[in-house]
Amino acid sequence: MKKSEVRLGAIILGGGRGERLAPLTSYRAKPAVHIGGKYRLIDVPISNCINSGINLIHVLTQFNTTSLHRHISRTYKFDIYSGGDIEILAAQQTAKNKDWFQGTADAVRSYWDRFEQMNATHYIILAGDHLYKMDYSEFFDHHLATGADVSVGVRPMPTSTASELGVLKANSDDEITRFVEKPQSPELIDELADVIDGEKIVLASMGIYIFNKKVLTEVLKIKGDDFGKNIIPHAIDTLKTTAFRFQGYWEDIGTIRTFFESSIALTKENPDFTFYNEENPIYTRQRFLPGSEIRGAKIDHSIISEGCKIGNAQLKDSIIGIRSIIGDGVKLDRTYFMGADFYDNEDSNTIIPMGVGANSILSNVIADKNVRIGKNVKLTNKDNLKEFRSDTITIKDGIIIIPKNATIPDNYEI
């Protein structure tokens, strides 16, 4: 098949319940979680598609979908001349299927009648909650050049991470010969490992796949609801399945710890992943907010989004989301303050206004949208708690999380 005769469509999976990311996912789907101050995780795969020349994009959603649907519909609009389209396909019960999506493959299977009729010869399957930049056209060229039926995006990872990943073995022609989902025994991990530049690594599946449409039609008929657990092992045994070796930064945002560390890492001087890239930007919703006001603050290695008002505060290794109000004397250290969806009405009689009140101290904190933190509050986890939960505060893996819309009273300490 000539390159001019092929067209790659994208299917982005909206993810499951996202319980490991709770309470950030209590009100929203995983791909709708805010990242980098002004973006959402879903912006990453959609932007990668646009930058790769893919303009036939479908997003499959199921849990807590309202904010995700609203964000996509307000942000991504193709003009009538481009021939592109981005479509949200929510889980639904039909005469054929009375269940919700049971897994990644089942989600695609549920809408296959629609995908099969579309003007695409191949489909790339993507996750909506990974942080990375990839030119999918290079992946697609590799798929076509190798004559593969199925291609899997893989990345070298330390053997210490193997037990949480799908691990592959591939030969010198990039043909995948073996796949093990989350291997647990040290002996098996050692058997799957390779040594590259003196370092022992494993090839980890990134959860990104390219299928020929005809092949995808057939493999979706087999039993099994997940690509990683069911479809890919079947493809390795019966079809030509190749590995596309990706060398760039990639992170699966699956837990509070990975989300927090990936977010704070954005504040480094030369981060492994950055939103600063004029040639391949990450797109998001335009809000037309004013520039931020900074009044005497000392800011060190931090990101300040638009529309903020920051007083005589100290900010270090922190991210400040849109419309954030930070009072005088505030100290933020390794804090992701997500900001707000609106400004308080100046005439309101709110006892604790939106933002962070004067002289409060936050360290190793994730503050979700629209939180109100009073004056003289200390959120430092002084007792080094690993896990804790109350009506207003959650601690996971030692990280303090303030849920969306929560209010922390004056002088509160934890």
C-alpha cells in the first residue's frame, strides 16, 4: 500500500475510574486532571495527534466525563476545510451491548461499527493520561516500513519498574517475541532484561498501538477486554508484531506520587518534559485572562499561570494555576496550587476567600481547583504521615491533597 493511500486515525482511551489518583478524580476523569498550571492531561495526546498531522481523532469516555467533554468541546475545533474531526464517544448501553466498557479493547469494540466505516486504513490507540511528546508519523512510518500487522510503542525502563509495566522482548528486526504483563519474580524480570550501555533495562509497553484496520477487525473478535492483557499477547503469537523504540520522556500518570513528582519536575531549569516548545506546542483552552500581578514576591524555580494575584510571598519549586490568589507572607514549597474556575465576587461576604490566606505555609501539597485556605494555616505534614483522610484533607504517600472546593479554616495545622 502506497503512503498516499493510507490514513491514520486516532482512538484515545479516557481511562477507568482512576481510583489511585483520587481525590483528584473524584469529580473528573483522569484525562481531565489539570497539569502544568493551565493544561489537562488529555491535551497531551490530542496535541501530539495534531502535531503529527492526524486530524481524525476519537475520544472514548466513561467515568466522570462532564468536565472532560466540556474541555474538549470548547478547545478543539477543526475548520470545515481541513477535513478533520474530533469526536467524543461516551460509553452507552445499546440493543447489542447492555454493559459499560469492560476494558480498553472492549471500549474500542463497543464502537467498532462506527470505526470500521470511517475513512482510515490504520488506527493508533492512545491513552489519555500519559505525559510525553511523540511524533506519531515516525511511529507510523516504522509500522509501514516493517510490514507489521500490529506495532507497539516501547521505551527502555529500569528493571526496578518492571513489576508495574507490560514488558516485551524484541529481536534485532524489532519483531516482538515475548510479552509479560507486570512480571513479579526477579528471575523472570532478569530473563526479560537486556543490557544497553552497561545498564540493565527492560522494554516496557507504553500502551500505544498501531493496527491495520483489517487486523483490528479480527483481533477484536477474540475473547478478552484489554489490549495489554489479551489483544497484544494474541497478536504476538499469531501476527507480525513489531516494537517502535521510543527514547524520549514518558510517564504514565497513574498514582498521586507520579502525578506530583512529574508536576514538580516541570519547574526544573531543564526538565525532561516541558510545555515550552514553539514547533510542537501542547494546545489547551484559551481563556483570555490578564497577565499575573506579582507584588514583592520571591519566586524560585516556579511556574505562574495567567490571571493570578500574588502578594509578598515566597514560592519555591511550585506551580501556580490560573486565577490563583496568594496572600502576603505565604510560603509555598513543592506545591501545585491548581487555581480557580472563577474569581470571588468583590461584594461577597465570604469568610475565607478563594486562594491562600496571609502567612500560610504549604509544603508538598496538591491543592485542587477552587480551594479556600485561611490565614496562618500550616500544611506541612509535621508528623510525616503516609496516609490520612478527613473531610477536607487527604494524605497519600506523604503528599497532602486538598480536594476541589474544600475550605481550610484559619490557623489549621497538620
